[in-house]
Amino acid sequence: MTVDTSAADDSTFGAGAELLAIEAALAAGEAVLSQRFGSAITLVDPEDLDGSGPATVVRAKVATSPFDLPRTLVIKHYPGTPGPGQPDPFAQEAVSYQLFTALPPEERMCPELVAHDGRERVLVIDDLGHAPTLRDKLRTPDARAAETALLSWARSLGRLHASTASREADFNALLRRLGGPVGGDDSSPLTACAQLPALLEKTLGVGTHERVRAAAERAAEHARSACYRAFSPVDLWPDNNLVTSSGVRFLDFERGRVRSALVDAAHLRVPFVTSPDALALPAGMSEAMVAAWRAEIAEIWPSLADDEALSAYLLDSQLLGVWMVTWELLPKLPAGTTAGPTSRSAALITWWSDLAAHADRGGQDELAAHARDVAAALEARYGQGLELALYPAFR
């Protein structure tokens, strides 16, 4: 197909490029399905699902097939290739789906992988239909439905961790087979630990006591520990989860990897901390989510059934999560602007205030005092009394 752009404006060119990308995804999907099943399979009526990552994501109907395939399938096509030594989102996602597809159906917390091909850089996965995302549930006026979805999400996260707790070697072997680099743990927590104190001093005028630095470094080392390791989707955002009749199902594994499950658990204490538009949850909701998650992982990690041990680990994860997001966001937030209750400035104030409260309860007095100082300095910079708004379902 040839697209004449000589007289087209930018929007027309963009639409043409999008159409070509969809056609390429459809062709790649048909090719890998035909190779997988040994007979021609035709896909029609493509629907662009507007993925936020590097892949073109398309839902298509199966028009002709001699096999008992689902009525619709989802194709994810990665036309670009990473640079040398760079993580490959196609390989990360393909291996993640392979890992789960090898599990019994009741242990799969994601759609089933139907076919994939490393040369075509394409995945074909089961279509879970038009189920709402967790984000949809959090932005409706139905608080009960949102609460139910959050608890289901926490349980599904626990099941995901429990079912993959001993699968790191399998994950790495599959990744090597697809040519993806198998690196060590993410080094950014250690970098954040080294750099945030100077950033807080320069930007907010808040010093960091040596014992607080040591606590953050300890949390970063725990995140790299061999204990409590399991698969993580990494991007644990509300829009990356479908709320189905069988429970919450995870999507988008472009950064999927094996790491400490306690890093994921920070999202229970600091809800969806890495999401670019995370909002707040009502009092008691995080505790209920932690309980739902722990019920799923306690059998495989019995030490986390102990309240004191779990609280200490969660405080470390909360500290690391808040430390990391502050290191990433603070340089990007201009001073002297009026920040609203859904802003990242409000999020940082609320997350540091919550960290202070949990540190108080955990007997970490110096950490609590430091967190209060940071929260107060953020308020002075971005607005007194600024607090992160609740998700619309809970307003």
C-alpha cells in the first residue's frame, strides 16, 4: 500500500502512518497464527486499542480458520528493535506471557498467549473482551464497586507472586532464548539513595540524617535481595488491569521481570505510586489490600504472616517507593506555581506525610521526623494544606 503525503497535512500523515501500523500488525498476526497452526488464518475488522508503549495493539476478528480459535484475538506488534544491550520490551512481554501460559489456568493472572514470533516481533493473545479496567472502576461514582475491584486486584497480585515465586530461572532461560538481555536488578534505587539527599537539600533546604540515609540504603538492598522474589509486571497502574468476572487480570508486561515482591507491595501502602496520575484511597483501604495480598502469599512465604515482620518490610518498601518517586519527580516540578489536589506536588506531600505516620507506628522516630520535614517543606513550596485528592469513586 502506498500513501501519497505530498498534499497531506500532519494529521492526515499521522492517520496514514497509523493505518500502515495497524495493517502491519494484522499481517504479522496472520503470519504467526498460520505458522503456529499450519493453515491459513484470516483476521478482519481490526480495532486499534491505542497502546501507550512501543507496540501497535489491535483487536481483530478471526474470519476464517479450520481450528477452534476464539472469536477475537489481540495482536501486539513491535516493529522497532532496541539498541545493543538495551532491554527489549517485546522479549520481556513475550517471556512474561510464556511464563504464565505454562501454568494451570487457575494460576494465570493474565490473558493466554496464543502465538508469538521473535522474527516478526509479534504476540497474539486471548482477548478478554471489553471488561472495565481498574482505572474505570476508580473513576465511577460507585464506591462499593471500586472497593471490591481494589481487593480483587490485591488478591490477584498475591496469586501472581505465589504462582511465580520459584520461576526466576525459567524466566531468565526463556529471555535468553528470545535474545533479550538478562541483566541484574534495577540499579535506580541505589542511585536514588545516593542522589536524593543532595536534591532535598538543594531544592527544599531539608537535610538528611545519616541514619535516615542508612534506612533508605537498607531498603534498596532488600529490594535486591534473593528473598521473596517473584514475577512483577512492574507498571502496576490501574489502567493496566482488567476487572473480569474471574477476578483482576494483568496486562502490559513490556517491563515485566522477576524482582522482590515487596517492591510491588509498596503499591498497597502507597497506592499505585509509580502511576503518572495516582490519587488517594480512603482510610483503611490500604490495610485491607495488604490483608488480601498477604492471604495469598502467606503459605509460600510463612515469615510474612508475622505482623511485625511484615510491617517492617512494608515500611522499607514504602520508604523506597516514596524516595524513588521523589527523586524522579522533584526536579520536574516548578516552584511558584499553584498546585491542585490532583497534582504530583499534592501526591508527594501526601506520600511523605503517610510515610511519617507509618514510621511513627513502627518506632522509626528519625525517619518519621525527616518525612514530616520533607512534607512541610513541600507544602511551603507548593501550597499550605495541599493534600492529594481521593479517586472519584470515594469522593
